[in-house]
Amino acid sequence: MSNQAAAYPPPATAYPAEPHGGYMAPPPAGYPMKDGHEQGQAPPVTTQSKGDGFLKGCCAALCCCCVLDACF
């Protein structure tokens, strides 16, 4: 066993350095920026009801379970 300190590589940085003279792609839409402004505000998403098909399916499954339980 050696008494020498282990040599580890230096830690990596979390973000790469800004390119000098190169082009850096903009962040995705809605991504918060350092200065607090967001780029291109997206309109709010609206949802529409598709009916009660899920509820009807659950009731049908429960009914089938009850019928099968009564038969067997």
C-alpha cells in the first residue's frame, strides 16, 4: 500500500463555456433565462372533455366481475 495521495481528474463544469465567435443554439421555448425573461410565450393550453367513456368502462368491468362472481 502506498502513502501517496491519489490523483483524481479535475471536476467537470456543469455548463460548457460560451463559444467565442461561434453560434450557440437558443434554449427551448419557455425555458427560463438568466435575466428572468422567457423567450416566446406560448399560449395557454386548453383541454376539452372527451365524454364519460372511462366511467362507463369502469362500471361495465365492475358489472362483469359481479356477474362472473355470481355464476362461478
